[in-house]
Amino acid sequence: MSAVGSTPVRSGIIGAGFIGTVHAHAVRAAGGVVSRVADSTPESSVRAAQRLGAVAASESAEALVTSDDVDVVHVCTPNATHAELAGLALRAGKAVVCEKPLATSVADADRLRALASDAGTVAAVPFVYRYYPTVREARERIAGGEAGRLWLLHGSYLQDWLASRDETNWRVDPGVGGGSRAFGDIGVHWCDLMEFVTGHRITALTATTARAHETRADGARVTTEDGACVLFRTDQGATGSVLVSQVSPGRKNALTFSFDGTEASFAFDQERPETLRVGCVGEDRMVPRDADLLTAAAARYAVLPPGHPQGYQDCFNGFFADVTAAVGGAEVPGLPSFADGVRAARITAAVIESADKAAWVDVLP
């Protein structure tokens, strides 16, 4: 569905960096219109509107939120601003797509979820790795019992964009990015994917964090982690681990998982997402992203013929197509909501607490 009735969904994007640009592409792919863009200053908003192909620029985020020509507000700004901007949009009666983390504290994330529930509007968080067809295929096969009893859930999410000490970013500052960097930025994607695909929920974890660099380009002392190692237990009796790093040279966006059951294992690599590996004692099978071979729930997102690779932007396009359908009143199974954003905030808080205490901690439901 690409529009509400016969009218295209009109999006207003706050923040015009890398992720704001991805949102703009996804809006247009879903048949929507980027009606407004707001950036850090009125001047940069005008430049961003031209670059993103928006109808107009807004002089401020507040002006965009209250504009009559905006149906969906996209919050693509630094983390510490998410709670305020998403709250303004919800109180203005808008649908909201807020980048993760939903907020830099569990309390603020909970308040946003309650506000969204009271507003009765669509409120989504772009956990877009759910939108790889091969990921959906793993979910369907596990739910159908093909894995047997899942008992070991493991993987990693490795990047290298902060590998050099000479590199820095606003995310390094906990006042802007939040108390956790590597885990709060990318580890939550892995945990969301694990819980979505397997149906398991993390109930307790123990975590260690580490830094490759004690200072960065600006000379300031680094206090957030470059990497984290997390062991966890789930509500269905499985154990697992995830290794997260933003300082692993040569790994650009290597999100991998293996979910191991008594009968089969299911493995995925985001840098090679066109196949799903199904491992059995007697054989390994590579399931291609081919709509004719996938379950219906997975084939829905296989929008290109096999051999024509689908990637990250395609996932984002699928995500926003689902947001558009939900704005139009459709029920959309698997659309990541503010409840999922709260879940990510709770897991992040548990990782911070565990690393500080060097102990196992419980994760609230």
C-alpha cells in the first residue's frame, strides 16, 4: 500500500544526515511525498530540502511537527533529542517513525510508548533488519518447528567506522549519544532480530565492555564503549551470546547470527543476505532469496527477481511501506513499534548495569 486512500502519505523528516537520506528514499519508494525537512538551522534546512527532494523546508523541528502538510514525522536526529521530538509529534497527532534508541533512558522510552498508546497513532522504530526476506524465512521455519528446540543463540555485529583513533562522532559523547555507544547503537539491532526471529526473550544477562581508544581526535577522554560482549539466558531455556564492536577493522556492517536447535540451525550474514544457511547433521542447505522458494511471509518482501541483490535500503523501503499501510489502517504483523523501542532501552540499561557491577542482572519484560 503506497498511500492513505488516494492521497500519498506526506512525511516530514527532522535531521538530514545519512539516516535522514535513507528515510527520504524509503518514503518515495513507498509512494509517499517528502513534504518537509528540518535540519539544525534554517539555512541547512533549505539545503537539505533541495538535496532530499522535499517540497519545502521548515525553519525548525517544531514548525515541521505542527505543519498541516505532514502526516508522518521522522525523527532522525542525535539520540538525546529523540524523546522530546517524538513526544512533540505524538502530541500534535502525527504518526511517528523514531530512530533508535527511542530514548536514552528507560523512563523516557516508557513515557513515549504510553503517549503513543494514548494518541492511538502509528509509532514505529526502524529495526529494519527484520525486513530481509531470508530473516523472515528463518522466523517462519523456526516457528514451524524445523529447528526443533532452540538451545543456543549466538552471533555478532561488527563495524569499523570508528576503528581509527582519528575518527570521532557525536555518538562518542554520552550527553548526546547516551550512556552506551556500541551496544546502544548496533547491539540492540542484533537483540531485536534475535527475539523477533526466535520468539525467545532475554531474561538475564552479563556483559563486559571495552575501549580500543581512551581518547579520540579531539583529545577528550572516551567514556562510552567501543565494544561489548554479552552472555544471556532466555525465557524458553536457551543460552546465548553476542559480540558487538564499532572498532573491528575490515568489518563494515557484519551482523551475523546462528540460532541452533536440536534438529537444525539457521544462520544469516547481513553482508551476504541473499541466502539463509540451514544446517543439519547430514547436510547444509543454502536457501536463496527466491520468492518461489520462500514461505509466503518471507516472499512478500522479496521484491526483486533472484540474482538481483536486495540490501539495506530495500529493507528500509519495506519497513516504510509497512508504516504506510499501518497509517492507512491495515494490520501489519512484525512492524517494529515503540514497545520494541522500550525493549531495546531495557536491554541496553541491563548491559550498562551489568558491566558496571560485573554481575548477572535481570532484564525486565
